[in-house]
Amino acid sequence: MSVDGSVRAWMLPDERVAVRLMNTIWVGAEGIRDDLRAPGDLDAWFDAAGLGRAGARATAAELAAARGLRDAARGLAAFVTADPGQAAGAAAGALDEALATVNAVAADAAAPALTLAGGRLVRTTQTSVSPVTAGLARVAADAIDLLGGDDAARLRACPAQPCVLYFVKTHPRREWCSVACGNRVRAARHYQRTRGLRSS
């Protein structure tokens, strides 16, 4: 839950971390919501997504990088899913910019390294960037794997209006990002059917 009591869309625990970042943009009763407005919001997202921060707090620059990565990934997801609601993100120039953004963030990934600890070799990560920047690089790498890999064919834009979330279709019968969206669509269909019966 967010501070205002609304459910944060990125709390969908079964989605990949890249999808969870994309879904920090969502639709609430007041319209489009952005869950990454301040560095503390990024800290909360890292904690909920299980990305280690090692006690580091996100900076304003890292928040800007996270928002840029999210927007780029959403643009690429719109292209992959042919999402009609996000057509502007699929323009040729926008795609080139989105690709450059995702690749640049992924380039900050921490490299694996070996250290000697307690008389044995231990795999660690070697990086000169903060834990938050390294975490964003892992999210970018996940976005690259998702959008350019086999799972891209299972990526969906939720068709429930006015939802703007993405999800990976993990079950053949799954049609919506969440039960709430499915219930809303079914309720609207029922209303239309009963309204049609009353008017005939």
C-alpha cells in the first residue's frame, strides 16, 4: 500500500522485475499515477522488488535514471505488444532512444569477481557504482532478456480499460494483469447485457 492507501501496481509479486518497474505507472481513480515521484519511492520499490540496496538511499539522479529506464521499457513493451494505448512510444525515433536508454543503464551492471574469504574462493560483485545504480542495471538486463527473449511473445498489455499495466501471460487462460481488472471487465459486460435486456 502507498501512503495514501491506494494499492501500488508494482506489488504484483509474480511479475518479473522489469515488468514491475514498468508498472509503477498505473491508473487510479484520479487518473494516471506515478509511484516514482521521489527518491524514497525508489527505495520502497527496491525493497518490495527484493533488490538489495545495502542500506544505500537513492539519489535524485538515480530516481531520474529509474524513471528513464521505466519509460524506455514501457515504450519497448508497447512496441512488442502492439499496445494501441501506448502508440506514441512505438515511433521509430522513440524506439531508438528507448533502446539506447535501456542499453546504457544495463552497461552499469556489476561485474562478477572472485575474492578469497576464509580460505576459499567466493563469488562477489565488483562495481564502482552505488548499489541502487547496480540494481537498476540488473533491472535493465532483465528488461533486455524479457523484451528480446522468448518471453517477449508472452508479454501482454492489459486490455481492461483504462488499465496501462503490462504482464507476462503465464497461464493460457490469463487475460488481464490482475483479478481486479478481470472483475471490472466482467462487471462491465454483465451491466451491458442486463441493460440491453431491460431496453428490449
